[in-house]
Amino acid sequence: MHTCKTGYNNDSWIGHGQGYTVSGGLQWLSDAKPTVPWFHVTCNRSNLPKHSFIFWLRSHNRLLTKDRLKRFGIFHDEVCYLCVVDDETHTHLFYDCQYSSRCCMMMQNILGVRLRPELLQQWIKSSRGRSRLQQQIVGACHVALVYAIWEARNHARHHDSVVLPRLQVKNVINRVIQRFWATNTTRLSDKEIIWIEKVKCQL
């Protein structure tokens, strides 16, 4: 158990700079950890809350895929609902599955960026030269795509039918753009408006 006596020394909180601050004490008490690389992608205001939540679960491998459910004794087979070829794991469903690969390919062609769930950190680095608008919308599409793949997986499980990748990608981008217009409070340049319209025309 923490005590203030052990955390405060020489007029500062241990590990949180010089001088007394309430925020420094709070960070020390809560054992604050470094920000993860995908923090700003998850906490994007153009994200729908349910998209961010599923993305967070996927980032921590906490979604109830078949391999996890089998360990609980709920399923006896592990075949992926979407491709019906390989076993369903987090790695397969979001990285290797033919369905998710097709969704990623379609979305990157529409947005004009390289967009693969396993390449998130590379995308974060490469997006630094893009406008704020493009970073915000493409980041939100990245998060929404993870949700859409999980949504398609659950639809296939409960309805024995697979939603076409093109339809899922179209729905993802439409949701993100609608959310962007609902939350945006800044004036857009003509170039940014043209980019959004160009994306919408490809749907």
C-alpha cells in the first residue's frame, strides 16, 4: 500500500518532476504508465464509442474468439466463421483471414493509404505528413474496420451468412464521415473538402 511519505521526497513526487503538484501525486498514487502508441487512434473524437471499445479489446486480445471460447469448454471446433478455412484466433481474424484482407485492401484503395490492422504503428508514423483531417478520418476508419470485422464475424455466427466485404467497408466509411461532420468544429480548407468528397464518390 502506498503512503505519501514514501512517494514524496526533496519537495517533489518521485518520478514526476520538481516541485509539489496535485497531478504529480495522483500519477504517483495510480502508478501511471507510459501512453501506448495507439492511444490517440483509440481516443479519436471521430470514433464511435463502440468502435473504440472493440478496438481496445482487440488490442489486448480480449475478444471472445473461438480459440478462447474453446478453452472455456463452450466450443469444440475453432474454424473461422468468415473464411471457413483456418482456426479463429485474434491473429487469424484480424491479420490473416481472407475476409479481413479483402476489407483492408478495399479500404486502403478508397482512402489512398496503407491500412492493415497489424501495421498500425507504421501507419501512425507515415501519417505525420498528412493533414489533421486525414489523420483523424483515416485513424477512425482504422478503428471502425476492426469493429466491422468483428461485427461481420458475429453476423456470420448468428445468421449463417457472411456480409460482403464491399458492403462492410462502405458502411464503415459512411459511419466515420457522418460522425466526423457531427463532431467537427473547425473550418475545413477547400483541399480537405475535396478529399472527403473524393472518398465519398468511391463508395
